[in-house]
Amino acid sequence: MTVSGSKVRDYRELADVARAVAERAAAFIREAKRPPAGSQWARKGLLDYVTDVDRGSERLIVEALTKAVPESDVLGEEFTPDGSRRAQDSSPQRTQSAQSEGSHSASHLRWVVDPLDGTTNYLHGYPQYAVSIAGLTDGRLVAGAVVDVARNLTYRAWAGGGAWCGDERLAVSKVTDPALSLIGTGFPFRVPHLLPRYLRHFAAVNAATSGIRRAGSAALDLVDVARGRFEAFWELDLAPWDMAAGVLLVREAGGIVTNVEGSPDVVRQGSIVAGSPDMHAWLLKLVKTL
């Protein structure tokens, strides 16, 4: 889709909002005291945990985003785990923030937020976790930012403007031979019934490539595709907040993202296949047949 110059500028402004807010949340996470093992880990699902750090990060994000763009709403993992409520409806700051001065505006803008992607990694001190914020207008991804919290690196993208880490423009890998490729993945730990299919995928990908990596943060896995570290990535069960900003990064870096059926409509609960054009085509063909 061709994006007009004025739209690109608007989308870049939204990406700057996402970047600034994600960096504030990342600073909050770095400064917070990590909860001691088990004592403050609340279970929200099968092998899935949430802490006061997740909740505090999301409260900060919701307040800042709705202040910057009063007309927007927020879909966030901890406030709206089933996607059924607007996050700002639960935020006492929403009414007050709508009166802020000097804010941006956008019509039909929804922010999709993961305040701490990779909570299990964070809880164990494993340095692979992120803050992810994406903006959608009329259901279309137009802006996003991912902050690698432990490494203090910020990635941002906007529709028609490319994907960036600071002044470095990102581009997907040029490797086209699966035998030379490194593939990222995520285990379907929340949905055990998908494990047999996933294991078929794993065996086939493992036999055809130079390796598979699973680090535990889908947002950062997609960053690695956008940076060309991974040739491709797949996972069978992700939520919108897990992937939204990363999807835009990959696409703006020249990659392709679909679900395992080949549909580009991926910002919903479900599967994802991402990669450079050649490697996406190869991986998609493989996982669709198994």
C-alpha cells in the first residue's frame, strides 16, 4: 500500500510517542526491585505469571499514551487479557489526561501494549525481555516501538518509513538457503494440545536449517528477524500484544509476516510466520503441510 507523505509524518509522530513511552516503561522496569522467587508471582494462566512490575509498567503506559493521544484507546495484556475491555476504561487518569495540552491526535487509534514481554525471563534474571507498543488505525499497523530492556536498545517503525534502531535502518537477512539459516521459535506452553503439531514443525525445521533458537520474548524474536539475525521465526499461539510492534518492524525491514495459513491478518490471538521474503515462503510451505 502506498502511504502519502503527510501520513508518513503522522505515523512517525505516533512511533515517536510509542518510543518515548516504551522507554519510560523500560526505565521503570530496570529501577524496580525484581520480586523474590515465587513469593509475588501471580499465576494468570498455565505456566504464565504476572507481577506488580508488569502491572505498574502497564499503568504508566496507559496513562502516558492516553495523555499523548486523548482519542486513542489501549489494549494491554494485564488490564485486558481477554481483549474485551478498553484499558483506559480501567484507568483513573483517563478523564483528566484527555484535557492535556500539546498532545497529538489521531482518529480510531488503538494502542496494543505488552508492558513486559518475557516476564518469566525477567523473574529469573535472564536478560531477554522487552516493552512493546504498537499503534493501529482502523485495524492497520502504522507505528510501533520495542525496547530491549536489559540492553537498553530501542527499535521503532512506522508505516512507509522503515524500521530503525537509533540511526541504523534495519533490513531482513539476505540468506536464502535454509541450510544456512537460523530460525527463531516459541513453544506453545499455554496450549498443550498444539504441542504434537509444533513438534512436527520443530523436527522438520531442525533437520533443514543450521539451528533453532527459543529465547522467550516474541517481541525480541521479531526484532531479530528485522535485524537479519534470524532468517525467520514461527510460533503457534501468540496474543496481539506479543507480536504487534514486532510485526511492523519486520514488514518495514522488508520482511513478510502471516499466520500459518498464509493470511497477513495476524494481530489477533493465533499463529505467526515471519521472515525475509524467500525464507518466509520456505517456512510457511513447511509448516502448512505438517
